[in-house]
Amino acid sequence: MSGCGGNTRLVRLSGLACVSSRFHGVSGKAPGRSPQKLYFGTCAEVRYTWTMPANVSTTLPETCLAAVFEAPNTPMRLARVPVPRDLPPGAVLCRVRLSTICGSDLHTTSGRRIEPAPSILGHESVGEVVALGEGARYRSGEPLHLGDRVSWTIMASCGACSFCSRALPQKCVYLKKYGHLPMTVWPGLTGGYAEYIYLFPGTGIFAAPPDLDDAVVAPANCALATVVCALETISAAWFPVKACSSAAPGCWAPTLPRWPKKRARAS
């Protein structure tokens, strides 16, 4: 894995990498102990080549590695999981470039939060599009393409239920949350701690700006989004947040020092 400099440790786990690095605030200093972030990313993969349709990458493997959560306070198990090929309309398959570990994942592995098992945890991710269902598009409506570097919302929603119609997709009746689903939900690859992840139709997908590193993009859909939502909700010009030890929204708050009191919401 490239770009691992400074106070960083890299541990290879049979195809997966876990990177531990200490972050500081934008000024270079943070109050008290600086929060620690952990990352999972792909180190290597077995590649297979055969004739595939135009909307599927020719390097798509038959199986991929995933870190499977089976029980609290138990090491996750590396397992081979089948990679889906025939995607329904609107679905997307991504090769995971990087996933950060959220505080909720730590709560799950320690038993403080009850989640179904076996499952693949992880919802703060950035990936590369390797397969597309018919009509798959960005949240903006623009078509997706193979090779696009993207991130996505932490959940998929139907867009039509009573909650979705009131601009509350996170409360959708048919909600599917990445990193919180049992592996019995097809196709099983629904968490970021794997080499590939399946994105359901109804997921908001966004292009990752080329000038932002994967380590910055990955947690934006959760840690940064939490801070933005808080600022929008209280309509404050400044929102002081203490640095946290895991999800680290406090690391993001200093980057938004002059949040406008009124901000147009997406329709």
C-alpha cells in the first residue's frame, strides 16, 4: 500500500491491509491525546481474465477476502466470499480501496452494540467501480462508469415509502445499512471490511474528488456527515466538538469554522 508515511503502521493480513495512523487537527495539534484511526484496504488480489459484458471489469475475481464478524470479543475471521456478477438494475459493485473503522464498529466488536452475525462490518469506505447494473447512476443523475473512484451513503433506501417521501431516507421502511447486515442478505458482500462491496439500488453514490486522499474520503459519509448534520440542525455559525477516540467527528469540526446559519437543503 502506497502513501503510508509518518507515524503509520501497516500489517498485511493475507490480502488485506490494516493501517493504524495517528491524526492531528488541521493546526497540527489536538487537545489531549490525538485520536487514532484504523484502516482496512486491499494489498493484493488474485485476478482472473475472461470475456465479460462491457459493464463488468475483466479483472473481476470469482471470490474475494472478507473479514467476517462472528461474535463480540472474538477475532474476525478471514474468509473467501463469492463475488456477484449478474447485478440488478441500479446496483453497483466496487473494489474497496480503503475503509475506516467507525466507533460503532468498535462497539459491535466489544459487545456494546448488538448486530447480526455472521456479517461484514464497515460503512466508511471509498472504492473503484468494477461492475454496473443497468442504469446505475450517481446521486446527481450522471451515469457511472467502470473505474470511477467513488464513495456512498451508509445506507440504501427505497425512495418511495412514507419516510423517504418526507426526506428521511435514513428511516426508510426497507432500509439496508452497509456494515450492519447479516451475510444471509444477498450477496453477502455488504460491508467495507472486504476486498469488494455490493451497493444496492437506492444508494447515493458520489464521485471522490481526485485531489482528496482515500483516507480523507472514506470517513466523510459518517464522521463528516454527522458534524454537517449537527451544524445544519442547530443553525450555528460555530459548533465546538471535542475530539473523539474512534469515529472522530471532532477532527472534522475544526474544518468547518464558519458554517452558514442558513443552508439550502437538497430537495
